[in-house]
Amino acid sequence: MFLGSYEPKLDEKGRVILPAKFRDELSNGLVLTRGQERCIYVFSAREFEDMSEKIRQAPVTSKQARDYMRVFLSGASAETPDKQHRVTIPANLRAYAGLDRDLTVIGAGSRVEIWDAAAWQTYLAEQEAAFAETAEEVIPGLF
């Protein structure tokens, strides 16, 4: 499980150093793809295979499922960290997420998310109040 938040820098070649706590799970390969809220999702190769299988099971007759599958998979890029634990983020994904030099990398359970640092701070400020005030069961069975 991926947990925590980190603030690495994007280098001039579009690479980011993976946080130490994420390296073991991602060292044998990972997949970067478009995430919701304009971040980049990072899955271990194994987790991405599981996700892909679930996506393949969606009905082809569903336009919403086809649209999601196209956007999600067309932006995907399989990567392997180098010996310094750096991963290259493809230019199209950097543009999609509006990445600048300052990043925030968060653990989100089964995936990692890469955010532009300013975008993450804006998102977090907007969501923290709603999170603190949540009075109903948002995730069934959690509380």
C-alpha cells in the first residue's frame, strides 16, 4: 500500500526520483497514465494488469466505458526506474498534469499520484474542509 506525501523535483529531462518507500513495489516496472483531477496515476506493473483486466470486462456497448478506456489507456506509458530510482515522465503526461519543477507525490493506496505542487496545494485546500465536515458515510462500511 502506498502512503504519505513527498515533494521531489522534476529534473530538466523530465525525470522524478521515486520516494524511497515506493521503490520496492515499483522497481520491476510501473505504468504512468492520466489520472483524474489532472494528476498522473502511477501503478505497479502488477496493479496495472489487474486494472486493465477490470477495464476489459466493461461492456463494449457502454459509451462511457469506451470513452474512459480510451483516455485511460491511450495515455499509459510503461516505464522502468533507472539505477538512481528515476522515472521519466513522458512529455504528454507532463503537459496533461501541468507539471513544473516542483512536484508532490502522494501515496493513494493501490497507486501513487504525481501532482504539480501548486495544483496539489489548491486541491488539498479545497478538499480538506469537505473532508473534515463529512457527516455521512462516503465509503460504505468505513465508519
